[in-house]
Amino acid sequence: MKSKKLVILGSTGSIGKSTLEVIQAHPGRFDVVALAAHSNVDLLIKQYEIFKPEHLCLVNENKEQQLREQLKDKKVNILIGEKELLQLVKLDDVDIVVNAIVGASGLKASLETVSKGKVLALANKESLVCGGALFPPLVKKYGAKILPIDSEHSAIWQVLTCGKENEIKRLIITASGGPFRNLPFEKFSTIDVNQALHHPTWSMGPKITIDSATMVNKGLEIIEASVLFSIPTEKIKVVIHPQSIVHSMVEFIDSSIIAQLSRPDMKLPITYALFWPARVLSDFGELKFEQYTELTFEPPDIKKFRALKIAYEVAEQSGTAPAIFNAANEVAVQGFLDSAINFLKITDIIEDTLGKIKVVSQPNLDDILDADKQARNWAKKLLKG
């Protein structure tokens, strides 16, 4: 069987590293053509030594000299910066682009991938959150495919094979509830960075871990699911499932609810996307029921996780509102990680920014990028008080 040629954007992050583990578990099935990272030069070089890609890209221009110096004797094409990153998805001999970039910076790479008619294995939820309506016409025009890597969206994607589009009653996205599910709201103002980074079931990067603690991540997933599966937001529900075994569910019009279950392991949805439309032998996420005495579900506490309510409103408003929501959150999360604001201020900044920046109802890419820029500038002002 011919090996699939891959580009991995964000190879040194948690999803990127898991993707490379999947590739190693299936020797001969994939050929890594290019790897891209933001600034982790040491790990990028280690990955190069193992996978020998033809191209490497480092987004952080300040570390260019370090990368070139350490690879001066190697035959590898080195690209630097966000603009040159886009060259990787234009390579003619690439079958799949894995977009595991964190944040809105992944939007252009996703749009470029789809415009080239390639398969986009998408972990960068911000692409669909911010880009929204830009993607469906491009997918149709160029024959591209978007395959979700997020565990929740992969679960929905898999379950939807059990029914027809007109048989869907609603999508049910599960959430762990993060580290503060049982913490009284009165104590939220005392939450520090170390507490927020201690996720009970998943091991992820700092930004998405904080998003899980505020439940902004579920808000982003609601918006993404609406775009990805062409489902109105009123048909998307979030439920708290602390064990993180049921990754999402679909309820059909006959009241049947079908779910996808596994242990929390991102390598399972990655494997499904990379080998789609086939399934392959794998023990990633293998579930032994005797190890779990109960699976529980409960509604989210909107008072504690106000960002979830805001996300539903943003999804309904659409236009550039999701881009504003996302940009304000990215700035606020970084401010919290830098100890510039307290935990509750993250949601305050999101709400304040949404009230400040004008929403364009039918945006083009320039409108989205402008909304993103305005939102970031305003959120940064709020960080400074």
C-alpha cells in the first residue's frame, strides 16, 4: 500500500507529538514530508533526526540562527516565519496536512490547505471558529476534506455514520468539567495558575488546559461543531462527564442516543483521521469496562462557567463574533498565565471585548482578521487595567 505523505503543523505541541507517535506505531504507512513548530528548536531537531523530513519550518524568527546552526550539515530546506509556513501546505506531493497549531494563527494554514484541495486533519478548532462560513464553499469548490482530530468532534463524526442528516435530533458534546467542577464559585477568585493547569483527565498544553478550566473550550467546540456538521447551535448540547470516557454522543429522531467511548487518548482520533476511511488495528484508548465502576453525567453550572453561555450567544450571532470571542480569550488566557489577571477576569475580558468591537455579519477573510486584531488590542488594554 502506498504511504501517505504528511505535513504536520505544530509538531512539537501535544497533538503534534501524539501524531508522530501514531506514525511510529504504523511503520511504512506514512512519509513525513515537513514539520513545523513555533519555537521549540531542540525538540524540532530531535523530530527531524527521527523522521528526516525534507522541510522544516520555525515560526519564531528570533530562533532562526539556532536552528540553522544546528542543522548546517544536514540536507533540509529550512523555512522561517508564518508566511513561509504556508509554503508547506502548497507542496504538490502532500496528501494530508495535520494542523495542530494553537490559536487563531492556524486559520490561514487551514484555508490554504482547503484551497489546494488537500485533506485537512484539523486539531486547530480556532480555524472553524474564526473562519466559519469561509470553509464550506472552498471545500465544495476544490474537493477538499476536513477531518476532525478533536476527540469530541471525532466522536460525533464517527457516530454520524449511523444515521442520515435528516435523522439527527441533536449533538451532545461531553466535557470533563475541568479541575473546578466541584469548587464553590465563591472560591473562583482565589484560583491560581498551577491549580488551573492541573486537569483531572487530559494532558494538554497550557492554553487549552486553561480553556478547559473556564469551559471556553466547550464554547469553541459548539461553534466548531455547528460549522463542521452544518448543525444549528440550538441542536448542540453540552453535558458534564467527569470520567472522559464518552467523548460525545448523537441523539437521533427516534430518541436513540449513540456514543463513542474510549480511554482519554488523543492518539485514537488521530489514528482514525489519518487512516480514514479505513479503521486499523490499534490499542490506543483501549477501554476495559471493569476498571470503571460508574459513568456519570450532569448539566454544566452556567454561573461558574459563564463563558459557555456567552459562547452560545456568540454562535447564534455568528459573523465576526466568534473571532472576537476567540481573540479576547487568547489574550486573557495569556494574561492569566502571566499572572497579570485573576481567573475570573478571563471571562470578564471576553464579555467586555464582545461589547466593544463591532460585529460584521457576513465577513470576508479581511473582516475576520481585522476583528481579530481589534479584539486583541482591546483585550490587551483591559489587561493593563
